[in-house]
Amino acid sequence: MPEEYMLMMPRKVFGGGSALEQVLVLLKDKYKKAAIFTDKGIRNSGITDYPLELLGRCNLEIIIFDELPTEPSCDEAQKVVDDFRKSGADLIVAIGGGSVMDVAKLASIACTDVYGVRDLLKKPLIGRKFVEVLLIPTTAGTGSEATPNSIVTVPEKNLKVGIVNTEMLADMVILDGRMLKKIPQQIAAATGIDALAHAIECYTSNKANPISNMFALEALKLIFENILPACEDPGAVKEKNDMLLAAFYAGAAITASGTTAVHALSYPLGGRYHIPHGVANAIMLLPVLKFNLPACLKEFAEVYDAVSKGNHNLKQEEKAEWVLNKIDEIIHVLKIPSSLKNFGISKTDLEDLVHDGMEVKRLLNNNKSTVTAEDARKLYLEVL
Ligand SMILES: NC(=O)c1ccc[n+]([C@@H]2O[C@H](COP(=O)([O-])OP(=O)(O)OC[C@H]3O[C@@H](n4cnc5c(N)ncnc54)[C@H](O)[C@@H]3O)[C@@H](O)[C@H]2O)c1
Ligand SMILES: [Zn+2]
């Protein structure tokens, strides 16, 4: 475990039962004009109505941007930033999943003449915050509300690339399970597995440390207990609140540690074939965890000790096997696709996948077992 560790967090976080009402405390009479970032799917579901009503009572002007792209490219994100700059707003309120929150975070540091999103891809640290941001996640989720990361696709590279700059840590976050009450089952399931992947990858990462481990294990406890009811039962508000907290914890674990080969090998699935981020991770999760098993036996056994209420006198191998079987069961019960064939990808695409996946060195370097191109080829073949 590294000897050095750090903790970076959004400035203010409110969660639970009536967290949304904090909008009044946080915003009333404090800003001139709020730009609301959201997307059509979220707006049409009606879940923005109540937050917008609360914003209407904050004595500020409101401008709504409700056509944000899903899993944006760097140029799509730049277009939103350009439109936002013309608005003259001094606050961004993002109501959405990772796609909306990531663009909001980017806009907060990219609304300047000096540099744009493509410059940030090359030199992320030139970014400075110009506008404060309130993030209200509607998926549980990416944990983007807890991280300094913004992920965009770079079309010419067929990859998703993370821009990381602590200036993008949110100023305010509201975690309220009511925002998830109309989420479609398939989106809840895929985004929930994304949070699970964040937590278990961070726990088994070369960058794992006492702070990230604490957040990762707490996230895993909450996810194992709540993911099924939170996804299957629209009325399960307590479980949805617990999943939001879990996703936030898993995001905090990413900030302190880092994801590994699951995310590295899933990036081309999003970047080249536009498979939704959570689904791409669900497809790569078990093959990569099994590949990592010999190097991460101790960590998987510790996950068992944290999440299972069963027999603690088992051997490490048995505990690890239980964890992997449990994850397999969750993915099956939630009916998330487990093969790339469902997306029209075939063996003729294999070499492109291997080439692109091996480019994601930032995350592959975090993986305890070294991943060679031959290993990546075998891992992709398992899901083809
Ligand atoms: N910044 C980070 O730290 C971080 C971490 C992981 C992933 N990401 C990025 O986040 C993006 C994925 O975000 P996501 O998985 O949250 O999905 P998303 O934001 O792309 O949303 C997916 C779909 O779900 C709909 N939706 C979202 N919430 C809903 C709700 N409550 N009710 C009804 N519909 C709803 C949206 O309209 C959209 O069509 C990817 O680009 C990924 O790379 C970022
Ligand atoms: Zn992710």
C-alpha cells in the first residue's frame, strides 16, 4: 500500500431524506443567474420539476440548457461551454447523470477565451474555476459529483479520455433519492454496476490507500445490500438513497485511488462502439476480476469480510470465489448484457479493441496484475 495518501472532497455535501430543500439554503439571494444543465431524457421524465420549483424560489434568474449530449465528445462539450458563456450566469446547477455533471464541471473551468476543452485534454492543469457548481446526480452512479474528473470521447482516437483537475471538484452536492424515482430499470442497473466497479477496482488498485479503502469498502457494503431493490422497485427510496451514498463513496475512492483494467478495457467500448459506460464496465467486470484473482486474493477476501454476513472462517480462496459469484449473480439478475455480440461487435474488431484498450495506460498502470496486449486479447475474446 502506498505510504502517501490524500483526501479531496467537494466543498459542501447534503444527502438523505429532504436534501433537495437545501437548494433554498444554499442559493437563495446568493447568486444572480443560474444555468441549469440537464438532458432531454431527464427533463421529459419530470424529475427536474421539483428542483426547478425550488430554484424559482431562490431569487435568481434562471436559464435552462436541457439538450446536453449523452456521453459527450470533447467537441460536443465545447459547444455547450460556448452556449453557456453567452448566458452570463454565475452558477451552474447540473441535474443529471455523469454525462451532464461532467459537462457542467468542464464548463466551470472552460468558460474562457484563453483555452478550450481540447487544450484541457492536452494540459488539464491549465484550467481554473470561473463559476461555482451545484451537482444533483440522477443516477447512482458515476460518482462524478465526488471526483475532479470529466470524461469525454475523443472521436479521432475512438477513446474516452479523463480530464482530471481538482478545480473541477464541486462546490455543492445534493444527494436525494427522490431524483431516482423515475429512473428506468436498465439505466439504474448499468449505473449501479459502474459504482460497484469503481469501488472494487479502487480497493484492488496499486494506488489503494487507507482513505480510498475506507470509502471503497463502505460503498461495497451499501451496494451489495441495496442494488437489487434500488433497481427493481421504483418505490424503494431508502435503497435509492443508499445507492446514491454508495456511488458518492465510490467516487471519493476514485479521487483518492484510481480505477484499473476494467475501466481501461471498457473505454474503447464506449469510445468506438458507444456502448453506455455502465454496460461496458458490466461486460468487462468479471473477466478482469477473475484475471486479477491471483494477485488480489487478500483484497477480495477482505471484501467478503466486509459485505458478507456468512461464515468468516473460510479460506481466502473461498471468500474470493463468493465475491465473484455474487457479482455474477447481481449482473444476471439485473439482466445487463454480458456479451459484445449484443452490440454487433465481432472477432474482426478484436485487434482494434486491443490497440485502443492498451492505450489507456493511466488506468492499466493501476492494475495489480500487469496486462499485456495478449492478456487484453484474451479478455476481450471472453466477451465476444
Ligand atoms: N467524472 C467521473 O468521475 C465519471 C466517472 C464515471 C463515469 N463518468 C462518465 O459519466 C457518463 C455516464 O453517466 P451515467 O452513467 O450517469 O449516465 P448518463 O448521464 O449518460 O445518462 C444515461 C441516460 O439516462 C437518462 N437518465 C439519467 N438519470 C435519469 C433519471 N433519474 N430518470 C430518467 N432518466 C435518467 C439520461 O437522460 C440518459 O439518457 C459517461 O460519459 C462516463 O464516462 C464520469
Ligand atoms: Zn465508471
